[in-house]
Amino acid sequence: MNPRVLVVDDEPGVRKALQRGLRAEGMDVVTAADGPSALRLAETGAFDVLLLDIMLPGLSGYRVLQALRAKDVRTPVLLVSAKDGEIDQADGLDLGADGYLVKPFSFVVLVAQVRAVLRRSSVESARGALRIGQLVVDRSTREVRWHDDVVPFSPREFALLEALVGRAGTVVTKDELLKAVWGDAQAATRNVVEVYVGYVRRKLEAVGAGEFVRTVRGHGYVASDPELDQAITG
């Protein structure tokens, strides 16, 4: 799967340029324009790297980073700022940033830094936990938790939910789920995917989390926090 990047900047032109450039480099890109939205998206653990501007409305990039590390979200963060002072850079790194880019920066250098942190974090991130709201998919213990209560899932059901939550907010097709869960698009049929999505959804519905996996007719399935969806669209 393509690396997932969360780009956070309050300037629409910067967001669009980075989104276009990073997509051309084979990355999936989600954008946010303010600190609170960035924090809620990043808390899911569904991204491979964050490009986080420091000067943001609502909550600064420093505070977003600090909150993420306090919640033990270990997603690599590259801070982006017009401030080039040594103290500013040291403050960001002390809070847990993995790199610091000064505006204006070279896009080639930015991509190189993104790929560098992706390489460094590939092993660690594979064993981390994914979170959407109060739903946690813990890849180290192979457990699914809802409000801290463990929800029993079979290994195949867990793998399917992991594949969906690992790309939270993005539509995942049946063929992509076949590859991720069964190892090959030819190893099972699309009907089998529908059956297992049904299993997963019923177990989530039993504990009150049934709206976290939705069907996008004609395309596939998407995992997302209904409260966050409402906040964004409302």
C-alpha cells in the first residue's frame, strides 16, 4: 500500500501544492487546515508520516505534537516552519519531532526527508496501535478494544479490520482487501469479502460501534469516526 501522509497547513495554496506533489510521488495524502482537526486525524494512527506546520489556528503545531506524544502516538512528524532559529528547531525536536523543515524549502528535500523517516519507522510502526475515536486495533497484541473493553475477533476478521482502520478515511476496494487479508486477489472471491465485512460489522454493532465501517456502494468500504465525519461535514 502507498504511504499515507497527513499534510497540515493553514495556507490553501501550500496544502494543494504538497498534496499534488506527494501524490505524484506515489503517496496517499490527506490535508488539514487547523490544529484541532490535525490532532483528531493524527490520533487515529492511520498515517505513516505527518507534515505539520507550526503556526496553525486553534492549536499550534507544537501543541499538536505534544498531545500526540502524550497519547503515545508515535507517527513520525516533520515540523514545517518559517522560523529558522536553532532554539525553534531544538524545541520541536525535544517535543518528539523527527525532522524540521524551514520555509521556503525544496520539494526534493522534503520528499527525501519523508522517505527517510518512512524507512526509519517501517519496523516500529508495523507493531503499533491504530485508533479511530474509542475503537483501538492493537497490532502488537492482536486485540480490538472499544472503550477499553476487548472485542473478540477471529484472526481473519482482525486482519480485515486492521486493513480498513490502517487506511482510515479512505475507501478500500474489495480487491485491495483480498490482497491485504487473503494474500492474493485470486485467493478468495469478492463475496467472501462481503461475508467477512458482515462478521466484523455485527461484532462492532454488538458493542455500539457499528457505524465505524461503512459501505461505499460501487467502490468498497471505509472505516472512519462518525463523530469526526459529522464535525467535518457539519
